[in-house]
Amino acid sequence: MGQAAGNSRAFLRAAAFVVLLGRVRLQIPTADNRELCLEAPVPGVCPGSFDRWYYNRASQDCQRFTHGGCLGNENNFLSFDACIETCGKIKKVPVMCRVKPPQGTWSPLKPKYFFNLETMKCEEFFPKKRSRHPNMFSSKRSCTDVCKLGRRGPSFCSSPKDVGLCSASLHRFYYNIASRTCVAFMYTGCGGNNNNFLTKKDCMNACKHVGRM
């Protein structure tokens, strides 16, 4: 009985220590913590309803979700600040490069390439037949040009504004290399080029080093 009570107290002390840390941690992460921050959020299996924060790889920001109170994974934080402290070191890349394309066994004449946020590299893969995805490139060079940010930024930031070929009116931003800033424009919904961003923040994150030595 005494041993059981002692074990229970030890467990509660360990749980309290985890709460003080502001997050659930199973191992000491390395570098920019990609191995835990890029996991999809898991609500757990218990019936509770607790506000938690996770790192969203698609937006590259921390967002709120509801956790059931037990199990789950390490992409689970008690506060926005704790989430940003752990995951905010991950290098920002253009929106189209953040999510993996669906992979299959179909083998075209040449393999395709995608940007892997876990390795920060452009990697070869075989897509599902007739699949289309923003993070799918015909060559490693084109993938690298778009997704792997160098000192001067990706080459598509130097492309001129292209409103596209359709008739919609969508608010977008493009990088203006002359003024070295991101400018709003109306996109028609199809065609165009990769110098096309949903938000000014995404545009500046991708292109702010273009034209600078």
C-alpha cells in the first residue's frame, strides 16, 4: 500500500513537471525540432476538452486545437508561446512547398520531385497517376528554385506580375523586384506564375532577400 502511494506521488510530481515545462515531451529534440513539430495534431482518446496549441506545417504558425486529455503526440503545447519557442526555428518556405504530395506507385517516364519539409531538400518520388499538386516539380532544379531559399531567395520572385487567364477576382500579392516589396493585385484564378501569394506575409517570407547581396 505504501509503495503504491509512493508511486502515485512520484507520478503526480512528474506530471506537474511536464505541465511546468508547458508541453508534453518524450525525448530531447534536436536542431529546429522538426521531428516533433511537423507531426499532425492528435486529439487523443480521452473524452476531455482542453485548449492546446500545435505547429501547423501548412501555415508555418502555431494554432489552437482541442485535446482530449490523454495520449497524442509531442506536437501539443499548453500555450502559444511554448509552441513558438519550440517550433518557431523551422525555416519558412513558400506555401506550396510545405505539404507532401500524394505518393503512389505509378511510374512516368521520368520521376517527379517534391520539397520535403522534414529534410529541407528536394527529393525524387513517383506520384499517383494523373495527380496534380503544387508541391510537384518536373525537375530537381525547378523544385530547388521555388522551395529552397538561398541568400537571394527563389528565382520566381523575379517573375513579373501575372494575373492569369480566367475571370475570377482573387486578392493576391506578388513581389515587385523594383520596389523590393510585396504588392497587392487581382488574380483571375488560373494560369499565372509562382510569384503569387495569398498573404503579404507569405510573399515577404519567400522573397525578402531577392535582389540583395
